[in-house]
Amino acid sequence: MPNLKVVDMAGREVGEIALSDKIFAAEVNGAVLHSYVRAYLLNQRQGTQSALTRSEVSGGGRKPWRQKGTGRARQGSRRAPQFTHGGIVFAPKPRSYRVTINKKVKRIALYSALSSKVADGDMIVVDKIVSEDYKTKTMANMLAAVGAKKKALVVLDEADKMTLKSFANIPNVKTASYNTLNAFDIINCDSFIVTRGAVEKIEEVYA
């Protein structure tokens, strides 16, 4: 059972927390993580890209020049792909890129992502993260005090509007609730910062 120190918002150690082996010390499954990340990124695509084929471009009804005798290659339409303003060969059309993965794979990917952060020493447990005012500086100072790296994911146990707003203007910092976690956001951050209450709720929800 891995143990991590708990710090306050000033970076001072205030205790220790024992983490669940099932969630935070699982075997990191690279293949499952790859499948999950691929599906996650594909599902972010809107699939609205569209272009016109030669049959959809307006104009081009008349043959540009006669078939023989000009010395030029034979052409049937000004809207052929080789001409300016012609149609697009194999033009992209709106389609869905959606990929579905089952709940078991999602759960294994989440365990793998959380365990990798603990193993790499990139998980920071903070006793409590609160803001008494809409102050970006307060949260920026907290991140510096706890040793957060360039890209951070902050997981809260309570969706406090004031705290969320205080984080909003800090570059490369993303906030999440314990029940909206996903493996992509976890492995995509350099520092995984989570409150003690969120750790307890993660173990309660995902165990």
C-alpha cells in the first residue's frame, strides 16, 4: 500500500495518506492506455470537414477546347481537379469518428494512469484547496509552493465556484472533479494535484 505525504497550500507537510493498492498501485497496462487515449482523441473530433468533388463544383459544362489539333492534352471540363477552382479528388465529407470502448477498459486505463503518476512521483496530495476570494494569485502561489510542474491537473472533492474561477486564468492548469476524471487528462499532465478528500472519494467511487 503506497503512502504519500500530505501538504497544505503553503507546501508544509501536515500528514500522510495511505493509498489503495487496487487503484494507485495497479500494473500499468500500456496497451489499454493506448486504446483509451486513441478513442478519447477520436471522440473529440467534430467530423464536420467538407469539400466539393468535381460533380458538386458549379460550372464546367462546356469542353475547354476541342479534342484534337491544339497540341494540348485533351480536357473535358474546367472543373476537373487539375484546374484552379476545380473539384477535390477524394474530398472529405462529414462523418463520425466515434469509437466506443467498454467500461472495463476505461476502468483499467484509469487505474493505469493513476498508478503511473504515483510510481513516477508526480502525484501531490494537498490537505485542502480553498480560495476565500476570486484570486488567481492565491492559486498560483499554492501551485508554486507544492512544487507543481508546467502542466498541472487539479482534482477537487467539491465544485467550489470561487476556487474554480481562481484557477481559470492560470496557463496549463486544468481543474476536474473526482467523479469526472479520465485517463487522458491524468497522463497528459506533469503534476497530478489532488485534495485529500478527493483521494478518499476516488477510492470510494472507483474501487
